[in-house]
Amino acid sequence: MQRFASVAGSRCGTSLCALALLVTASEARPRVDATFDFQIAPKPRLSALADFTTTTGIQVVRLGEGAISGASPAVSGRLAAETALREILAGSNLAYRFTGPRTVTIESAPDAAIALETISVTEVSIGRGGIREIDITSADIERRNATDLRGVFRGEPSVVVGSSLPMSQKLYVQGIEETNLAISIDGSRQNNKVFHHNATTMIDPSLLRAVRVDAGVAPADAGPGALGGAIAYFTKDARDFLSADGFGGSIKSTFNFNGNVSTTNLTSYSRQGEFEALGSFTYGKGSEFRAGNGEQVLGSATNVLSGLGKLAYQNADGHRLSISHEQIRDDAIRPFRANAVQIYGSQTTPLVRPYKLDRQNTVVSYSNVAPEGWWNPNVVLGYNRTQVAVDQYAGATPETYSYTSEGVTDSLNGKLENKFALPIGEIVAGIDFYRDRARSIERTYRTAETANNVGAYAQARLTFLDNAKLSFGLRGDHQQFGGINGFRSSDQGLSSNVSGEYALASHLTAKAGYSNVWAGVPLAENYVQNPAWHYGAGPRSVTSDNATAGLVAHFTSFRIEGGVFRTRIWDARVPLWAADMALRAFDVQSQGFHVGGAYSWDDGFVRLQFVRTDAAIDGRPADSYLGKYLTAPIGDILTVQVAHSFASSSVTIGGDVEIAFEDDSLLNPFTGIGRLDGYEVVNVFAEHHPFALPSLTLRGEVRNLLNQTYAARGTYGLEYGSGVVRPLYDPGRSYLVSAKLTF
């Protein structure tokens, strides 16, 4: 990395722009926000289509000659009708077309020589009915026009993303930081913790197909280390866009006038016979943005490149083999500590320095989309690697550059599992492993910690008498930990979970869940590793328990839900660089409640959610310093989402509101430090599909309409006050225009 010379100057990219609004489905399609509870076991495809009609009320009509043959995979969870239908028809060479709100026709796919209509990505969900599951569908990601991780989860107050810079964003689920969750991308377990000033899992939303969050209680097949839940990211496939042979693609360009940030994504995909391929690339470039107070946020320029490549083979019997590689790189001038603009005191370092973050993920997988009997395997082998490089200085000016240090984490991991279909549900059983490393590369020394783990698990998901569901699972893990200077230790433990729901009445359901998790020893952050560390008797394995309970009332288009949650973690290891701090650990607790409601109509919806999250470390209210890699002060957050489509003009309008309430739980009355200031952020958008060119989507939006000066909850140092920490403020009022052309 070259020595620091000066802060990057203003750059202005070119972008295809026009005013407009969000994804508008054709009048013939089912309502985009309508979802149904599917419980279709593996069976003949014709029988599965009959179950589809029973569940949705959508009539299926077969056009042309020939019977509907073959087997359908299991389809379960709360899904959109189109998502479920696509799963039933997977591998059948049958295409579908909605001819009315309650009618769909099925016919043989056209020959490859005939131009094939690209499937509109109206709704892709990967939900499986978890007790406290948060599903981010493809429609959610498109509607929010997400450009970073916070945008993906906007409107979901149970998932808080701190920091306004994508490369330093930290994610919290019900108050628990993401390194205490089982994180996976396309089924590959992630090991991305490198530097507490950087993001842990930076990902490009334009590559995402859908996201599933198990908040708190997670199933055994979510993977090892699910201390506070799990997050599964899934990237796009060619079959998400094409129902049969053909090719297509899209180009999308977005321009943000706050910072003159230009972001362009190019995606292409193809299906030919038994083969399919997809490639997607995103490039973003721009200058520093301005906060609501009009000041430029130091080190907030954009310079990011990401890409995804996928190849897959699927034969007529449903056997599917795929390989994918996904990578993202952020390389720009950032605040010296990239999660805060400045920490006040004697100035011993430059204000800014170059940061380079490079994360990549490669996955090979095998599955059968048309299983027969009890043989329904899923095999995943993955490798991921995250590298962070930062310049180090001997003094407070750029001229005192000394050297560039690096931190590298990687993980080789895999799993072999099988889903056993039962008349009342399914059982997933399997084995998995991971080999994780965390390495620090300094000028005068190199250090590393390692963790090797082997686990076995089983998870049952059962439905009784249409009014009761029960899910329970067990996993056992054995871990070998390797420390600095040859230290070795090993340990093993069991994790269990149970959850269920019961229909108290036709419109009222009660649900509850509990889990106890053993996660072994977490690896230390690379940039705090010290060659002088001594481990004594060795680090203790971290454990947790999670509990949740709630009620759900649903009345046709209305849905009201509320519940309580609690997560407790014991012996959470967070070392410091000092020689005697290798075993530093805390006990963490996060608890609270959530209430929400939703109302949907034929052309739109409104959703409202409120979450209170109270976090503590060793029995005291949590702050963002002690909470590094553990938790953060969150408090009370209210969100509202709304969207409405005007079919006659092919226009959709909508927006969202986030209100964070003032919180004094950390306030020191003598110093005035500790208050969490409240804020209200409003985002609005409009989107249009011209009738003359329906493949074109034009969008305009305003983010932070009220021009609030604020740092979002979860951002480091926001509770210390401007005299101690100058936090990373979020962008002020920002105007964005974008255009997307699908071909």
C-alpha cells in the first residue's frame, strides 16, 4: 500500500438517472406482499400443485398436451405464492404465467430458440418458519434500494446496523453483535473478524437473493456458534431470473448527489440445457458525504468493487452441482479509527489513513431439487478469507509513515446433511466442520490463533393437526484451540433447542422457544494479538441461553405480533493486547420486547414495529467500548414502512421512518456523558416502469428527508458526547436517482 499523501478529492461519476419509484408487479400477478404458510412434503408434482391451490386459493390450469410428471421437493415456511410455485416446478421444464390474481397457467417451456421472458423477481424468500425468524426477501431488498448492510435491514428494528461507512458497519440482532451469531453466505460458515474498527461481514446488497435471520433461538442446522442466533445470506442464481433455457441480464446505475457517488451494477445470466451461469459486478466511486449539519464526514468517500460468479449443472433427475465465488473490496482513505471520525485527546496519530478491506467467499455445493423418499442430501464445501491492511505511523503526521500491517482470517468449512421427509414434517441430520485461522502480520512479528471443530446435529420440524408446530434439535461439537507460542487446548459440548407454536383460536397463535448453546473458544481479533500472551490454564468455552415467547393475531389482511426475548452469554472472550489480557472475558445479557403490526391491501402495505433492547455487560448497562464484539447500547426504536402501487400508471410510491428515542440509561449526571440522543429519519421513494418500455425501471428517492444530524444506534462512541468521541454521523438529506434496464 502506498504511503498516505492526501485525503481523496471530490470525484463525480457518470450515471444514467431519472426520477421514479419501486418494483411494480403486473396486475396479473398475485399481490407481492401476500405470503402463505406452506407445509408441502416431497411428493408427486401434480399432488404438490393441488396442495398449492389448497393453501393459496390460486387455481392452476395446465395448457397444452402432456401430463404433469416428476417429483416436487418439500416446500415449507411462510412464502410468497410465486416463490412456492417456482420451487414446486424446479427441474420440470415447465413454465408458469399468472393470468389473473387467482389463476396461473402451467405449460411446457418454449424452445431455447424462442426468446424467453425473464422472471420478474417479485419475491424470493428462504424462510423456514423459525420461532423468531426475520425474512428479508428479494422484494424487500429491491424496494429498499439497499446500498449497504443497513439498507438491507432498514425497517427491521430487531436488527441494528451501526456506522455510516459500509466498511466499518457492525450488526446487532436483538442487541447481540454478529460475531456471536452463526453467519453463513450461500451455506458457507463465515470467519471475518479482523479489526474492531472494521466491518465484520461487508457484503454488496446488489448480489443478494434473500436473507434469513434467526433472532435468539436458532436451530441446530444453522451451524456451530449460534450464541445469539444466526444469519444466512443467499446470493442470486440464474434460476431466480429464468424459468427455462435462455439468457438475460440487467444494468443498474444509481447516483447519490450527497457526495456525488455513482454506483453501477451489471448482471448477466443464462440457462442452456442442464447448465446455468450468472455473473454480477458492482463498482462504486464518490467523494465524502455531508451530514445533516452541512459538514463533510471525514474519510467517508466511496471506492468499492464487488463481484459474483456462479456456474451450476442440474440434470433431469434433479441432481444439482454448483460453484460460486463472491468478493468485495473497499480501498479508500478512512478515519484513523475507521469506526469513529476522531477520539479527542493528545494527537499522536494522523486523522486519516488508507484502509484496504478484501473479503472473498468460494462455495461448492450439491443438492437434489427433486428428491425421492428419504434421500434429500445437501453437501457444502466453502472457503472464505478476509484481509485488512492499514498503514502505521510513528507520529501525528502522514510523513511519519512506518509500515503497513495486515490481519488475515480464513475458514475452510463444510457440511453433509440429509433431510428426511415425514408425514408430519421433516428431520434434518448431518455433520459439519470448520478450520478457522486468525493471523496478524506486523513488521517485527507474526502471530496466529486457530480453531478446528467437528460437529454433528439433528433438527426436527413437525406439524400436528394443522394447529400446532414443534421444532427441536441437538448438536454436539468438539473443538481444538491453538494459541500463540504453541498453546493447545480442546473441549466439547452440547447445544439444544426447542420451540413451538399453537393456535389458541382461529386468529390467535402462541409461540415460544428456548436454546442452550456451546460455542467453544472464539478466536481473538487479529490486531490485538500479542506474541507475549500467556494463556494460563487456557480460555474457557463460551456458552449461552436464549428464550423467547409471543403472540400472533392475524385477521385476513391484518397481522399483529408481540413478544419478549432474552439472551445471556457467559465467558465471552474479548482479549486486549496487554500480555495478561489473552483471557479477558465478560458475561453479557440482552433482553427486551417487540410489538408490531401490518396491514396489506391489493396494491400495497403498511408495517409498524417497535423494539426495546436493554443490554448489560457483567451486570452494568453496556457501552460501545466494553461492548466491542459483544453488544451496544440500543434502547427503543420504532420503524414504519409503507408502499403503494398504482397499476394504471405503473408507479409505486413508498417510504420508511425510523425513530430512535432518547435514552439516559448510561447518563452520568456529573459529567453529562452517556446520553443517547433521539432522532427521526424519513426516507421516501417513487418508482416507475414506462408502459412503452416495461423492462426499464426509473426511481427517485430522498433519504433523511428531514436532514437530521445523527449517528445511528449501534455506532461506536455515540454515547460519549462530542467532547470525547466524534462519531461517524450519517448522511444528511440525500437525493438519489437510478435507472435499471433488464434485457
